[in-house]
Amino acid sequence: MASKYTLTRANICIEIPDHPRVLALDGGGIRGLSSLLILQNIMDEVGAKSKDPDPKPCKYFDLIGGTSAGGLIAIMLGRLGMVNFMDKRI
């Protein structure tokens, strides 16, 4: 599932070898919510670039884990495939 990436910075290209994509989520109160909001923005970008109308984190990350509430979120996103982010009209 992993592929090669190229990092370009200051006119220097570095080839990044195959590596697993890991999503780590922090837990507890507002940190769990902020993790979800950041992940929502990441998945919106992934969907726009891949033309996938409903990108799921379980399709794009090789390992999803977290602590406390982040662990529960990781189970819902990874094992159960749940992705219903909050309504953007809020």
C-alpha cells in the first residue's frame, strides 16, 4: 500500500523510501475533538487530490492508534471504518 514520495525543499529533492503511513490520535476532551477536526481537513485534501468522493482513513493509513479517547476514535476509524465527520454547516 505504501509508495515512494519525493520531498522538495530549498531546491533539494530527497527520495523517501516505502514506509508505513501511521495515524496517531491523542485523547481526552478537546484534544480528541481537535484530532478529528485536523483529520477531517487532511481527508478533505486527500479526497480532492485523489478524486475520491468519500475517502476513509482506513484506506489511506496502514496503522491507526491512539490513547484514551484517541484509542476509541482509532477503533472507530480503523476497525469499524466509521468516517461520518461533523456536518460542515455547523
